[in-house]
Amino acid sequence: MRGMSDAIRGFIEACRAALAAGTWAKLTLGAHRGADATLRNVIVQPVALRSGDRLSFVYRHATRDVTKNLPPGEGLARVSELLATDFGGAHLFTTEAEIELQPARGRSAARVIRRPPRHDAPAPDTHDHARVRPIDPAGAAWLRTLGVVNAAGRPRDGMSGKLRQIEKFAEILLHHVAEIPPRGDRSLAVVDMGCGKGYLTFAAFEVLHSAGWTPLRVTGVERRADLVDACNRAAAEHGLDGLAFTRGDVASTPLDRADILVALHACDTATDDALAKGIAAGASLILASPCCHKEVRRGLRPPAILDPALRHGILLDRHAELVTDAVRASLLEWAGYDVKVFEFVSTEHTAKNLMIAAVRRPGPARTDAAAHAIRDFAAFHGLRRQRLAEHLGFTLDPAP
Ligand SMILES: C[S@@+](CC[C@H](N)C(=O)[O-])C[C@H]1O[C@@H](n2cnc3c(N)ncnc32)[C@H](O)[C@@H]1O
């Protein structure tokens, strides 16, 4: 027992040194022997939150993960407790060494073993944000001001879906920012079109600021003056320099610079107006989650063979969504972007759950082959006009 305590002490010292040196990549606690039979292991990584540096604990259970962020001192104490009670072994991966706490076996006491690094994971300031909770709900005071969480950092009534959406958006944003080709500096201009109450605009500012993008300018564009004023008040209250909201219409608001363009749940063709603005500004990344799809629903003239499906209103609605977003994705590709379309948040939280993520690629754009594919697709559906195509000067129906 005494040997085990010494080994834990030595191991914790190694953790403390890695934390201080900024070399800690990942700690895994294994050989579970605690009371909770569903707990498999715990992963601990340093994470830089706006509220300060934390150790992020991901408790991996059989069917779910639970994340808790602790200040570094408390976090090390927690690791020590977990090793004394629930876990027999641990591996600390640093950029300089792999350090193992090996459990006692037979007559040999627990011990600490140090090996050369096989983990070239980066040090904490460039850690993988997608794996840890990117926003600390208890530490992000703006979440309270916007009415998403209460003083304890827990979602207010009816806001847990919104919090989930904010966190998922933050993960998606961080993941895709990492795909932007490196530039000479870390300055970034982000525009959020149709930002509403600003939940996702604040989230973008929070995570990009924490990730070290500076100078950072995040602008929310919204046509409702009351929302713009409320968001500007909240940004000022929390001293978030670089975050601002402006009243305007998506289609007519000029953009002097937009490295990242966001348009989430902007109504109907406002999504197309925003996509066109992003393309015109040469945005490196465009994230759009479409809302309603009225324009294409009205314009569809599908072939009779689809009648058994499309005579039903709900199926026609869904088909219009599919055609609209397929045309948008294809036009973005034609305009020079790599495009992914995926589920944003589960339909359990909102029906508006599709995300179009477009990263500008260096290769050729506006090829004839891409244009033909879009026109064939539109022709099959009898679609002659679509707002994004019009913005781009792309004729869907080349027939006179
Ligand atoms: C459904 S809310 C979404 C807000 C926010 N993007 C989000 O996802 O949490 C849509 C917002 O876009 C605004 N909006 C819709 N069309 C717009 C337009 N053409 N120009 C500016 N704002 C617009 C609406 O006023 C509304 O606040």
C-alpha cells in the first residue's frame, strides 16, 4: 500500500511537471476497479477556456461520456483521488515521454515507468478542441446574460437544446477552422448573418478568442434593432472587444472582410444571400444551416414519375429541402469550395438540423463538368431559378 502511494505520488509529480512545462498531451486512467461498473476509463487533457486554464476530464461510461473541467490544482488532486480509489493504472503521454503508472502485480509493487514518447500530440495551446467541451457553461458569463444558463452554469428551463446547439456549433467551427490553409498571421474576421439573439455569434467569439485567433473581429448582422441593441449591450457588459452587432439586411449589408461566414437558420433565401456574400468576399470557411425552403418548393416542376411521393405535401416539402441544399452545395463546389453536408444537431433538438460546411480550396473552380452536373440536376426537377445561382450569375436553365 505504501509502495502504491509512493508510485501515485511520483506519477502525480510527473503530471505536475508536464503541466508546468506545457508538454502534457493526454492522460488516460485505466484498470478500473471502482464501484461504478459502467465507467470504463477517464481521459484528462489540458484545455484553455475563457475562464482560464482547466483540466478537462472525460469520464467514459459504457454508453455515454461525461465531461468535467477543473482548475489545474483541483484537477491534479482529482487524478490522485481517482488513482487511490477507482483506477489501478494510468498513462501520461507528453511530447517528451510516455509515463506509465503500472499497478502492483503479484509481489511487485506499483511503479512508475518512463519510456520515449510515441505520442507526438501537440502541447496544450494547440490541443484538439473538438474532443473537449469547447465552452465552459459555468465560466462563460455571457451564457447567463443571454439567458441560456443559470448562475450555476446549468441550462435554464427550455434551454438545454439551445446549449447543446451552441456547443455543437462551437465544435464544428473549431474543427473546420483547423482546415483553413495556414496564413501569415492569426487575424480573423467572422461575420454571422441573421444572428438573431447572438447565441452562436458569442460562441464563435469565445472559442476563436480562446484558440488564440487575434486580432479577432466577430460581427453579427441582424435586421431586428431590438436584438442588435441587446447583443451589443451584452458584449459591452462582458468587455468582449472585437465582438459587435450591426443592424442590416443580409442581402444589402456590405462586407469589407469575411474570412469566415456563418448563416444559421436565416430564413428561406436569406441563406442564399449570405452564401453569395461569403463567396464574393472569398471567405475561407462558410458554415450555413438552412432554415425554410419556400423558394424552390414553389419553383419545382418534377417529372411525373415522382408523383407517388410528391403529391403528399410533407414529402414535397422534404424534397424541396433536399433539392435546394443539393443545389447550394453543388454551386459552392462549382465556386471553388470543398463541401460537406451533415447533421448539425440531432432532430430531437430541432428540425433545422442540416449543416453545409464549405472550405475554400486552392484548385480550379467553375469547371464545365461541375456546371453540367448542376444543370442536369436542376432540369430533372424542372427547376429554372434559384437565388444563389442568380447571385452567382449561374444560369440553371440555359435554354432561351
Ligand atoms: C431563426 S433566427 C436564427 C438566429 C441565429 N442565427 C441562430 O441560429 O441562433 C433567424 C434570424 O435571422 C434574422 N433574419 C432573417 N432574414 C434576415 C435578413 N434577410 N437580414 C437580416 N436578418 C435576417 C431574423 O430576424 C432572425 O433573428
